[in-house]
Amino acid sequence: MKPAPFAYARAASLAEVFDVLERHGDAVRLLAGGQSLVAALNLRLASPDLLLDINGVAALRGVTFADGVLRIGALTRHAELGADKLVARHAPLLAQAVPHIAHAAIRTRGTIGGSLALADPASELPACALALEAVLVLASRDGERRVAARDFFQGLYQTALRPAEVLAAVEVPSHAGLRCTVQELARRHGDYAIVGLAAQRGSDGVRLAWFGVGATPLRTPRAEAALAGGDVAAAQAAVAEEIDPPEDLHGPPALRRHLARVLLGRAAGLLA
């Protein structure tokens, strides 16, 4: 299929982005990496009147570290995320997630902001944001507001973004030196995960953020507490009760519960 007709514009600044969003409202879609959007256009799952290219907006680019906080611009490509030394030092969980994201061609164009704003529950980066207790910076004409990752993902492809807002950056407190791992099971490398886990151990305990098991990425606090106490079997039993996976073409909920226990067992050894 081919997309429905649409107009195209390119913004050079956030002010221009806000102008277009205020003028066109829901009829406009933002184009960053376009790796999910273009497919949706071709399938006519999305039919905007206007596609606004934001790749020229310099304010959405760059990775910086100051006052203990890593700030990642929304237009940071997956490949850039995986290669950045600041990310590798202060948010190694993100660097570990990158090789799991689709294929190299996708990673050279896809952006962290696009992945988080889409909020696909089978994607790696939303779960990583949850595990890292990241804060998402949402920009509008009125300025910036900050929303914790736990409050940002609100449902299937639903987020806390308001009309005329843009996801500008992701802020992550430094996690330098912490043990972490990203584990997932997919039918083929590069496919969306059937079940995935972003896990990290720090002085404050263990964080387990799951993807592919519900409408949003989710934490499992009972399993976290059990694993922090060194009881892997209890953690595996808890996670099977805490997740409520769907039945789909991959199989029944029991399949994902079993796979979650398998991934938790693998992660436990790496976090010990």
C-alpha cells in the first residue's frame, strides 16, 4: 500500500514546531527517525494532513552531563546512543539495549525520543527509561515540564504528552558503575521481543522493568524485593503473578510467564 496524500514541512527551531502544532493540531505528525511512522503511513494506520520534519531542530540534539544528570536530546539516534561515551558511563543500561533494537539500518535513523513517544510496549527503550527512573522533558510554548517515566507511559501507545507538546529530552541520574543487563526473547534477532527485561542492581536495591508483557512497560516490586534478598526462586514466582501478559499470535499468557521466569533467572546471575 501507499500512504494517503499529505503535505510536508521542515522546521528549523522549536518555535516553528510550536507554531505548526498550534495551527494544525491533531492533523500534523512529527517526523524524526520515521522508522515506525513511515510503516504506519504506508499501511494507512496513520493519515495526517501534514508531516512536520523536526530533524533540523538543533535544540533536540546532543548528549550532556552536568550536576549528576545525563541529558539525552530526543533526536539522538539509537546508533549514537550506543556509541556515546557519556551514555556508556552514566546509563550503561541504555547502551546495552541498543544492539537489541531491530537492525543496524533502523538504528542509524530511529531516535530515542521517537521510541519513547510512540510507547510501543514491546520496545526496549521505554522499559529502560522506567528501570533508570528517567525523567522525560516535555517542551511547549509555555516552557518545559518534567514527567517521571513511571507516569509518562499511560496505556497502549498512550503517553502523558499533551497537544502542542514535544518530547525534547530524557534526563537520567548517573548510574555509573552499577550492574545491569537487558535480556529478551524474540523469534528472530531484530524482531520485537516476545518478553524482555531491563534490569539493574544498585545500592538501593534491584529494579526490574519488563517489556512485551502488557500495554505498557512495568516494574515488578515483589520480584525486585525477592531478588534483592538473594531468593531467585521467590523472585521468579513473584514475577509470574505480577505480570498480566496478553494472549496473541505468540501464544497464551502462560508462555510469557514462563519466559519471564527464564529471563529473570538469566538476569539474576549477571546482577549478582
